[in-house]
Amino acid sequence: MIISASRRTDIPSYFSDWMFHRLKEKYVLVRNPMNMHQVSKIDLSPDVLDAIVFWTKNPIPMLKRLNELSDYTYYFQVTLSAYGPDVEPDLPSKNKMLIPAFQKLSKEIGKEKVIWRYDPIFFSGQYTMDYHCKYFRVLASKLGEYTEKCTVSFLDVYRNTERNLSPLGIMKDTYEMQMELLEQFVNIAKEYGFYIDACAEKNDYKMLGIRHAKCIDQERIERIGGFRLNVGKDTNQRAECGCVSSIDIGAYNTCKNGCLYCYANHNGKTVSKNFQMHNPKSPLLFGEINESDIIKERNVKSLKDGQMILFERRNDGNSDVSLTM
């Protein structure tokens, strides 16, 4: 089993104590987003939990407790973009806090376990082609030696984000604009020693050497853990998504980053209400079990096939050749 922590909220930033407590207790309760009274009990013991993928904009709260993850295979995806407080209002200073945190995390656990995300990308009067290229280079110069790749994507506007985004004056991009930007990104990435892939994009960027990203990445997990996995594509994601199957333990409407483009929050009042119901020692991310809830233990198992493997780096930097032992 692979755990995603989480596409729905920023667990490392806001719920790290809860996460470590759940690993100590070796189980978690997760409400079904489509039916909140259906609750899954998920075993988190190391014999069935093959890997954890953390998604965050701020790993700082976890930095001093990484030793508590020693029994697990894991990696982080850290989003660091060039937007200001008009877009990402509640993030700490990127220069003073988030960039140094990214660097420290990489030094502690290895750059193969820290993925840089620069997404979602959009264009406006403020955030122009030149702006993105200029500040992508600035970030690349500070992050390049601390990661192997940068995952990018272009903004998808959802019904619950359209109103939030309206003051930004976002202009609709074209395939030609995307290609122009990504060509420059690829050249910058080569200069600083990493590569680019694209998350769930319908457009084809293969001529630039950009492949579909696998954010929940079987090959990366196998390389970090030194084992093989028997796991298939995640059919709950978009067709263009390269992720393999995982179980997400987050909850919508709980992230306090306040990013205007976020699809996971409906409104600030709901987020604030849910956040106030968070108890670090509860098996649920927020709230408590009540009489109308139905708890069912989810049938989970290890996906390891028992073979140990070594990896040999390919010259293209995009993947590895495995050697079964």
C-alpha cells in the first residue's frame, strides 16, 4: 500500500503532529469525501505500508522529526513557485524560510527524496512569460543541486476557484505559449542539473524532452526502498496522470495556505471551522466519530514482491535501469 499525504491538504505544514501520532498508533481513520459518514480504517503498520508520499508547500514542521520516519520508505513533493502574497497569501517567506527548508530537507534525506514542484503556472499582467522565466531561474539556482527534477503543470480553473482567481486578471494561455515557456524551463533545468516533467497535462511536450509526471511514482519508490512493487495505474485520476494507486489520508477544506488557485478548499469559513476541530491525537484529521458514522476496515496489503533490486543511472537522467538481485 502507498499512502498519499496528501492531495487534499498540506499535512506536513499543518498536521505533522497528527501524522506522526497516526504512524505511532499504526492506523488512521479517513472520511469518504463523497459520503462523510462512511469512514475507512486504514492500517499504517510498516508491514503493509510500502511508502508515503508527502505533498507540501512547507516541510519545516517535520524537519526535526524525520528520524520518526526511519521505518518507512518515503519522499516529499515540495511546491515552490514564484507567486507573491497576492496569490499565496499565507505562506512563510520563501527566501528566508521555504527555500532554506527545501535545502535542509534535501541534505537530511537525499535529493532523490525531494521533488520540486513549480505549479500551477498561469499568465497575467503581473505573472508574464518573462516573469516566470526570470524567477524560475532564481529558484533553480537555489534548488537545482538539491533535487533531481521539477514537476510543472498549467492552471486548471475549477468552479470553486474561479471567483478567487478573478482579481488576478488571468489570461488564457495557448499551446504555443506553454511550449515557449517550457523550452526556456528545460534549458534552465539542464544548466542547473535537473530535469522537467509535466503533471497530468493533455498537451504533448515530448519534443522538449518533457514526459508525463508520475507524482506517486513506482520507479522512485522502488529505487528509494530497494524493492519491487506490484502496483497498477491509479484509475481514480485523470487519464493523463501517470500516478500508481495510492490511498489519500487527507481531507478537503482543511488547508490554511490560502492559495487562490487551490481546488481543495471551497471557502475560508469552512476551512477555519474544520481546522478548529482538528485534534492531533484523533484518528480523524478533523472532528470526531459520531453515532451516524459507519467505520469499515479497509483491506490493505503490502505490494512488495520480495525481490531486492539495485539501480543504475541512465544517461538521460529521466529514469533508472533496475538490476534484480
